[in-house]
Amino acid sequence: MKRLATLAALAAIALPLWLAATASLSPEARLFEGPVWLPRELALEHYRALGSHGDFWLGLRNSLVVASLTTALCLPIGALCAYALARLRFPGRAVLLAATMATAMFPQIAIVSPLYLLLRALGLVHTYPGLVVPYVSFALPLTVWLLVGFLRQLPAEIEQAALLDGASRWRVWFEIVMPLAAPALAATGILTFLYCWNEFLFALSFTLGPERQTMPVAIALLRGQYQIPWGTILAAAVVSTAPVAALVLAFQRRITAGLAAGAVKG
Amino acid sequence: MCLPAVGSIATVALFPLLWAGWESLHVHDLRMPWLGRPFVGLANYAEAIGDARFRAALAHTAAFAAVSVTLELVLGTLLAVALDGARRGVARTAALLPWAIPTVVAALVWRFLFDGPASAANEVARLLGLSDAPIVWLAEPWLAWVPIVVADVWKTTPFVALLLLAALQNVPAELVEAARSDGAGAWQRFWHVSFPTLRPALLVALLFRALDAFRIFDLVFVLTAGGPGTATEPVALYTFQVLLRDLRFGYGSALSMTIFLATFALAWLYVRLAGSELLERER
């Protein structure tokens, strides 16, 4: 009974992805006949067609640039703050932790208008910094929250010994805590990257065309002249999702541990 | 040490929020720069209250949040109970896949599954005997909600289950065994033994999912674009249209502030009601 329910749930989770993948590998004409439960023939025409969709590849490149830059900025800033929150006792610590959490749950649409006006005044609309700056501040609460959860699990004794020996807090942070937290940093980095890779509202609002649009915007706006080119869209979905999905599955143990500890949805 | 983090969060989240509040008290139309930016007090809010499309969008959002979050919590609990004891690697893989996929991509996949007379959704409806004629899901005001809710439930239920699974593993096995030997059925064991342990996790999941459902944007943008007409338009999408399509920044900011205040009130009310219980469990 239990096993049956589990199998049914797994099938329900996997089936949509399976149908999308098989459709992306089927000839266009086949898609009008019904869902491809089991592919009989393999057609790569949609992937070839995707090759000539410059906008999609631009989107992938932009996503890669924006997500990498954001992650590279978020990790050191977040690790510093998370260490302080996890180890130091200072007034306002609890308030700060709660405020970080609150920002993570904040509806983004609430600040699209002032951010747009701000970026416009600074001439940053339709630029990489115009996306990275909002992303950093929205991804930071997530980074901090996850890292606090991870750092609390590290034993404090080594740090205390180093402090007794006269090492400064900064040195302890850099030379002891950071190497110990390397796996946690990797997992947090992946989640931060994923957040930027998937973000849509800001990317749509603060870019004007394919040159700076990220992958989700490029895919959402992928349209044919007369009808929706499903084959190509699904091929694009597979190409843009598969590497990230593989990354997440490779690190699934650490990621779930972090997410369960922080109870955060990215 | 927190200064860099707090500083950047404050400049890009808190400061703009205050700016949005100030902006919402003005008429500011980027299409008509000659109007300038006159101060109009609460006129934008008065317009929002009288705006039938905004009220409809609020109702859509609330209804969507209620339906989808209920489904996600019920199905998530069932899935967690089913997965409890199964090999955990499988559970994690299954739960993380829909969650890790970009919402836009998930929305496109579901749109494909509901699109056209030969779609998978129609095939399933035919197999279940629900309908002989192909259903045009995305063209009917009520039916267009089906793919939206299904896609949201598909994407987030496994994640809810994962959170609950972590809590479920804290249920002492001896307690379950004792209940079993006392003759408690499966349902009684769940309701009297597991469920009390699960409650705090459920409350946390409820808050996160509700706040998340309230800001739904990507899914609807891709699946229905708010259509047919504005039948599936949530508040975030309407505000986006007012801001970046109509370029009415004053009025759009008033809508933004309304959404923010509604979310804030929701979270505050929730913490007042459930917060004490959560804190007690922590200790």
C-alpha cells in the first residue's frame, strides 16, 4: 500500500518531465497526434533548430554571467554576516536574524517601481550590474540564513582555542571557519546560483531586449510567427535545465540538509 | 561583520520600499513627463480601492493561495507519510527535481501538456471518462485555473513533503510501536502520535507557501498571461502591467504598497496566532 502510493507519487512527479523530454525528441508532426508516452523514433530537428536561435544562447550566457557574479558577491558577504550571527553575542542579534528572514519572504513586486526608477537614474537599466545589484540583496538573506544553519553545526572548540592563542576574530573566520565550512559554502553557493538562474520578475522588468535578457525571459518570450514552436521550446527547456538539475542532484544530500535546517524555500 | 550584508540589503530592499511609499503619493506617468510629478496624497490609493480589475486580481490571488496551499499541505503530508521509511535517496531526488526547475520552464512544460486538442491533459481526461470532446483549457475563465493550480501543486508539493519528512523522522519509533500494540489503527497512529510532532513543521510550511502563493507571477505570466481576458490575473501581474507596460509609476507604486501591506499583515497575524506555539516547541 505504502510502496504503491510512493510509486504513484514518483510517477506523477516524473511524468510531466518525461513527456516534455520525449516530445522534444519527436518530429514536429508527431506532436499534433497526442502525447509521446514512449518514443518510437528519435528526431534531433528541434535541437538543431534551437542552435540557430541566437536569443536563447544569449539568454544562457547572460544567466551564467549574472548568476556567477551574484554568487561570487553573496558568498563572502553572507559568510561574514552568518558567522557573526551564529557565534557572536551582540545586541539586536535576534532582530537582525528575523529581519533577514522577513526580507527573504518579501514580495519582489513591491519594490520593482523604485528599483526601476533608481536603475534608470543611474543608467543601469539593461546592464549586468542592473540585475546583479538587486539579485545580491534578494539572494543575501537566503545565503545568510542557510549559512547560519550550517555554521551552528560546526564545533566551537577549535575557534575558542585559536582565540585563546591570540588570533583575531577575522583570522579565525578566514583561516579556521571558512575552510571547515567549505562544503556548506558549496551547497549555499549552488542554491544562490539556482535562485538567480530561475529569477524572472526582475530580469523581465530591468532588461529591454535579448542582449541582456536572462534565460527564463528568453525562453518565456520564445515565440513562433504563427503558432507556438513546442518542439524548440521544450528542447530549450531541456538544455537550460539539465545541467542545473544534474548539479542539484549531485549535491542533494547537503542541499536538503541546509533547506530543512533553514526551512527556506529558495 | 554584518555591516556589508545589512548595508546592501537595506539599500536595495528597505530604502526602495520607503521610496515606493513616497512615490505612491504622487502622479508619476513616464509616458507623460510634461505632467511632472505632482503630490496627490492618497488619491492613488482611492483609485486602487475603486479599481475593479485590482479587486478582482486580489480575489484571484487569495483564492489561488487558499486552494493551492491547501492541496499542497494535504498532498505533502500524505507524500511524507508514504516516503517515511522508503529509501531516502529516492525521496530526495524526486522532491528536488520539480523544485530545482525554473518556474518559467515548469510553466512552459505544463502549458504544453494542456495545449491543443491532442494534449496530454485531454488524453488523461478522455481515459478517465471525464470528457469525450477535447477541452480547450486555456480559453475558459474557470478552466484556465486548472493548469495553474496543477503546475503549482506539482512544483511545490514534493518540497513541502521533504520539510515534513524531516519532522516526521523526529517522531519516536517507540511511541508508534506502543500505539500499535495498544491496538491503534494506522489513521489513529498518524492523528494522535505523528501529527502533534508534525504540527510546527506544518505551520512553518503553511506560512512560507501562503506568502509564496501570494506573490505568484512567473507561472501565470507564462501559462495564461492572466487570460482569457483578465480571468486569471493575480495582483503581481496586474501591478507589473501598470508599472512596466502602462508606465504609471505613481499608481503602480500604490498597488505595490497595498500588496506589501497585505503580505505584512498576513505574516504578522500569522506570527501572532501561531508564533507562540512555534517558540514553545523550540525550547
